[in-house]
Amino acid sequence: MSIYDYKVKNRKGEDVSLEDYKGKVLLIVNTATGCGFTPQYEGLENLYKKYHEKGLEILDFPCNQFGNQAPGSNDEIHEFCTLKYNTTFDQFAKIDVNGENESPLYTFLKSEKKGMLSNKIKWNFTKFLVDKEGNVVGRFAPTVKPEDIDSKIAELL
């Protein structure tokens, strides 16, 4: 299977095919609004503004699996992000990234780029970088700031 074979739910609960993003560089991130890494939204938005016109898409998947740090509804999370961090990239419905209810997209991402010690997502703001052909070319820990990925994104564009 390819990343383009997956469908996800947008924040309104409607199906979105990842095929809509074919030919784009993707940065896929599981996020939370009450996490120590939440200020990374600012760095993500800066990357988006810098590279969106050149073909970057950031796909934001809120996740409440780590310390109950994304407790709000999809609309509440979206409102928080747009008001506090002025985010304009695509935000999807809240998902699980580990366990029996994990998103099939995350099952795929983790199979393509395993973590250092296990295949599980360890925390919010784990980032996956996907090239224009749909290949998962990078996995970055939550401690890796969005600006630290800038040159890798530029290379793919």
C-alpha cells in the first residue's frame, strides 16, 4: 500500500483521501494543545508559510493518548491553535496513534519508519516527512523542533 491509499477524517468528520496530497511534500504530526511541545505549533506554521507555495503540506493530527494533553473537541482544538498560534495548515480529527484503535495511517507510517527503541509513537509532536512520491523519508522525535527539519524539507521541494 501507498500513503495515497489512506483516508482520514477532517475535523468536521468528513473523509479526506491522502491522494489529494499527491505530488506534495508532507509533514505529518501528532499534536496536543496542553503539551510541553505545544509551542512547536509556531515553528510548524513558520515552515508552512515559508514552503506552502513551493509544495509543502502540514497534516496535523491531534492526539489525546499522551497524558490527556488534547482533551478538547476537534473544534476547540482548532480554535485554540488558530487563536494562539495563527495556524493555517490542515488540521484533522483527533486520532489514536498507538494501540488497538490507532489510525491505519499511523500503522503505515510506523511500519515505514520505525522508532529508535520501538515502533510506538512515544509522545506528541512526533513528525513524519513524506516526499513528493509518497515515500516516508524521515521520522523525527518530539524534541526535534520544526525549524530543525527546514533543510530536509527544502531538499525535497
